[in-house]
Amino acid sequence: MNKGDLINEVANVILSKKEAQAAVDCVFSKIIEALGNNESVRLIGFGTFRVNKRKAREGRNPQTGETIQIEEKMVPKFAPGKTMKDIVNQ
């Protein structure tokens, strides 16, 4: 399922594809905005979006084999909720 498919499914409930697209876009933008503010988004039954700090580390350039330093950065993470895990593992 891609974003367009999700919008079509929401449109089946809302009865307007334009309203469904606005709703889906709003949800995605609010999740991204919260993560940008280093906040977590907890959706009971679905899962939790959060930001984790990835430590600086050494890496290798695959073309040259040269050792490079990879800087510390923040990365988004998703942890599925119990309901989602149960449905996927049926």
C-alpha cells in the first residue's frame, strides 16, 4: 500500500478523495513536525514514532576502502504497538 492507496481507503469512509488527501497529509505532517521538535508520537494499538540519537562512528568508503568518520545524528524510529504485532503474527 502506498500513500495514494491509503488516501483511497480513507476516501471510502469520508466520501471525498480531496478531504481524505487533506486528512492523510495533515496526519503525516503533524507526525513529522512532532519528530522535528524531538517529541514522540504514541498511537495506541498502532505504534510509537520517536527520535533516537545515533552516535558518531567509523565507517568505510566501499569504493576505496578508506576509513571515514560518520557524524552523530538524529534518526526517526518506529516501534509497532501490541495490536499491530498480534495482527502481523497471526
